Amino acid sequence: MASVDNQGLDPRLLEVLVCPVTRGPLIYDPDAKELVSQKAGLAYPIRDGVPVMLADEARELEPSEAQA
């Protein structure tokens, strides 16, 4: 089973996960333990090694975090 471990996010998992809002790619932020959707301006948390891919659970990115 692909999951997050102490070494980081399983690359196979990142290949198949997309933002549920935009269907766009996600960027893994290991320091924040989040999957970031720049297009949606959201960061999805990773809790106990499991990405929580619910828009209601996502954190809105600050303007300084958003990239064009």
C-alpha cells in the first residue's frame, strides 16, 4: 500500500493524486506535511500518513505562498 512514511511521500501516490477541486497536480511539502494545489490555492493535510483530500479540510494558501 502506498503511503507517507518517515522518508516522505511515496512517489507512486503523488503520481495518482490530484486536487479534488481543480483536478490539477499537487506538490508535496514535507516540512508542512501537506499536498499543495497552487491552482486552487489550497493545501491538503497529511494526517497519520494519510492524505486528507477534502476541500473542507484544506487550508487556504496565504498570498505569499501562492505562486503564479
